[in-house]
Amino acid sequence: MAVNPGDADADELPSMLWGLDPDFSAYSRLYITDILQMKESRQVPGAYFYKTHPIFKVDVLGTVVYKREREDFYCYGVDDSTGVINCLCWKDEKCSDHGGSTKCKDPSGSSRGFNIEDELKRLTEAEQKSTVLEIGDLLRVRGTVKTSRDAREISATSSYKVNDPVMAVHISRMLEMPQLYRKCYDQPFQMPRDDLGGTEAGGSSRYHYLLSRSVLTLKEFFLEKEVARFRPYDVEFLLHPLIQSSSESDQPGTSFATQIRNLLKETLSVLQDEGQIFRKIQTQDEVYNVTEQDKDLHTEIKDVLREDTKREKYAEKGCHVLHILSSVRQGYSQNLSQEMLEVALTFLECNSDITSTTEAHYTVL
């Protein structure tokens, strides 16, 4: 059900339910003007609301328009063209002097000429170059939102200078943000549906727990058995113990088979939304492919990267995610989503088959 603005804290979702909103645990990519205008929670100081979504961590990208240095931190004014916000970027203690030098020696005692302290200093200097910025530099900051002296600011958990000479990162971000707002932030928060019996108010939290357990159960099964393809009836038995151990099974008027069917349907929907599974072909024979186990899909992605990175256009940075998605859809399946592709790309990168050159560009190894 949609959250009712007339509930106890007006437009605020009760704090005990914040964890049900996926935006709450993520770094929200909001425009700075919206971060500045968010209302602070009346229930939990330090938490904020963008419409019906609880927010306390954000991810911003913008140009440094002013800079102040203090003993422990830098204060940057970051402008994303919608507004300017203070970002407190803490200095790293690793930047302090580590004292004398130490040389590595081989077992015979002779120096190999490798100075650990010199290498550490070089790494520290490189790190400082990416964290100490000047006016006009492009800065990306992830951190928590806070209000100090009636001014909204971000206390950074991570920050770095973005080298973007041709504005590729900036443009990619500008194209991504409207989609995030349309699909996530501007959509009202939806409470999980209680399709297993009972009232929504009394059963929603219980059903959300069941759904989470069900999703985790299938993920573990796919990994353990290395399942590449399956039909719903192949995995239905895995959910039987969840329903049997739940008090929901005692609800009158809702049969065990109906509860299983509804839970399985919701579970498959969640896995599809996450990109963990997909249907290569939409037919009456409901077959799902498991993204991380689909070897044919992995081969198609690597072939696209191998061929296209030979072209001058993609030789330096590699291929953008959207280019890969378009090519794989043409060569493998029109039913692929960007979420599914990103799961596959992460899997291939973890297996050292491909590597990312930027946040959204990949090349084959």
C-alpha cells in the first residue's frame, strides 16, 4: 500500500519501517537543491525526507566553487548547477610523515634497491592529489547529510577529484539523474503487499520478512547448485518450509498452495528487478536464466567488448554500459535489463574476465 500522508507523523514513514525502503540504505543521487530543501525528520534527528523516502546518505558530483582548509578537514563548496552545498572532507592521518627509510633485502642480505618508505610517500602524494582540490575541479562526494548552524552540509565518508576533460562523466551523470528520479525518488514508497493472508497493517512486516527469506533461499540454491536455467515449479519446493514455519499458514481462507504461489511470484519479481534472473525468451513455457550462471551470456558480453574495443572510439576508455546493453540485446536477447547486465558485468569483473575503466565503462582483459 502507499504510505498515507495523514498517518501519525504526517508525511513521515514510521522509523521502524525505514529499512523497508531500499533508498534508505543506499547513497541517494539527489540534486543539491533537493538536498538543501529536504525536511528533517521529526522522529530521528539527522535523517531527512525527500517526499516519502527517508534519506541520510547522499552521493553528489559537482564543481568546487570555494575552498577553506582547517586543521582536520577541507570545506569545499560544491555546485552541481542546481545549488551549492558545503562538503566537509576529512584529512587522512596516513598523510603524516612515517620517519626513516627501510630497504628490502633478499635472504643473502644484499639490498634490492626497493625503499618501502619512498614507495609509501609516492602513493601518499598520489592520494593527496586526488583528495586535495582547487576551485574549478570536479569533485565527487559520498557522505551523510547534517545541519549545522541552520546550514545544510555533507560530512564525507569518501571523496575524490574526478578527471573529466571531455565532460564524459558529467554528461553521463546528467543523463542518469532524471531516470533515477522518475523510477525511484519521485515514486511513492510502497509497503510490501500482504498476499499470504491477514490484514496489510498486521501482516506487512511479517510478509516482508518471508519475502526476504525466500529471495535469499533461491539465491543460495542457485549458487550452490550452479543453476543456469529453471522453471518456477523446479524451485517451488524450496519455499514450502518458509510457509509451514510461518504463522501466516494458519490464516483461514488462504490455502497453502495459494500462499506458495503468491510468495514465489513475488520472489521471482524481486530477483528480476535486481537483475539476478531474466527470461531470455517470453513464451508460455516460463523459463528463467540465472544471470551469474549463464555462460552463453558471459561469452556474448566478452565478445562484444573484445570486438568493439578494437575500434578507435572505444580503444581508450572501453565501452559504456548502455552500448554493451544495446549490443548484447541485439546478439543475445531483447529482454535484457540494465540491472541484469550490471550483475553480469560485476560477476565477470570479479572473475577477472573484464575490467572497468570508469564507473560505467568496461574493457576485456
